[in-house]
Amino acid sequence: MNRTRLTVALLGLAAVTTAACTPTIRLQVDPIQIYAKLDADVRVRLDKELQDLLVENPNLF
């Protein structure tokens, strides 16, 4: 009976010790600055969408 308790206690101690030694991994990403000019592309898309909308609904305006 004492041997069983000792075995359980040692297993518990081993589990706690293993959990306490879990490695920590840290990932750090430096910010990236991107300079892009999107104005022309957005205007073209909006103009195309507006043209399509006007073709579908000529009495819209």
C-alpha cells in the first residue's frame, strides 16, 4: 500500500515538474510600412460600377 502511494506521489511530482518546464515561444513581427497609391484604381472601379448601374436603371437620376 505504501509503495502504491509513493508511486502515485512520484508520478504526480513528475507531471507537475514537466508542466512547469514548458518552453515559451514568442513571435515578434516588426511593422511594415507600405506606401501605395490606390486613388486611381478606386475611381476606375467606382466609375465602372456607376456606369453599369446607370445602364441597368436609366431613370435612377
